[in-house]
Amino acid sequence: MATDEKSREEGRLISKEEVARHNKKEDAWIIIDGKVYDMTNYVSKHPGGNAILRNVGGDATSGFHSQPAHFTVGNYIKDKLKNTHYVGEFKS
């Protein structure tokens, strides 16, 4: 396993302040269930349009879990996010 893969699996700890700095469409990080994701490249593809921007730079957990579509595909989405957009673990 490459070093990058190992550190990605273990995840680095990311503070609330660091997440908060990534709070715009061109630099969009969110927290879901204690994991931090860089959604910058996904914002324009998000099926809910700009709804994703409501929580950039912060915790999107409740917004994520309140979407009816996520009730059925939520685990699939989180697995996909982990493989493509994962940055690290949220340090509360």
C-alpha cells in the first residue's frame, strides 16, 4: 500500500477552523458523520443544485440525512465519497 493510500485510510484530523476556511463554491469542504470531504469538483454536478452550498465550510450531516433520496442510497453515497472526496476525520 502506498503512503498516500495509507494516510488517506487512516485520515488526518481536521479542525472546525480548517473546515470553515473552505466555505465557497470554488473551495467547498463539508463534514458528514465526522468525516471531512472536499466537494469542490462535485458542486456543479450535485443533483440538488446549489443546495450543497448551504453547508460548505461546516457540518452537513443533518442536511445529508434529511434528504429522502439518501434514505435508500446514503451508504452508497458515503462509500463513494470516501473513495473520491475524503480529506480526513473531523476533530471536534
